[in-house]
Amino acid sequence: MKFVLWGTYCDNALDRRGPYRQEHLEGLQRQKDDGLLITLGPTEGSTHVFGIYEAESQEQVEALLHADIYWHQGIWTEIHVYPWIQAF
């Protein structure tokens, strides 16, 4: 199944993410290598995060996101995962 991630960043996310960025990117690369993560990134201005996952369940995606250093350090302030039906 495919899932869409939509979330928000904290204020000054570009400055605050610095110490955690490498760990965050390495985790995303592992997810991509495992075939779970299709794409993920910020909107212009880094106010929101958007991603697409392909996983067994919504709970699996939510667990990955809640394990991310950006979540633990408050860089992501909200994250929502929705089942997604790809039309094209």
C-alpha cells in the first residue's frame, strides 16, 4: 500500500535541524534502500514536510516517522499519514 505523509516543521527549522541532519538523512536513505520510502522533503520555506511511502501498513510508516531524530528533537511538530490511492 502507498501512504502520504504531511506534516509541519518548527520555527527556524533550517537552523535547528543542523546537529541532527546527517542522522536524519542516513535514516531516510535506509528507508529508501529498504524500498519503503519513495520520496520525502520540505515545501519551499521549510514550513511543511511531504512524503510518499510504500509499506505494509499505516502503523509501519507512523513507527518509522516517530523513530526519526527530527520527531524526537521537535524539528517536525506534526506528522499525519494517510492511505493514498495513486491514480496515475
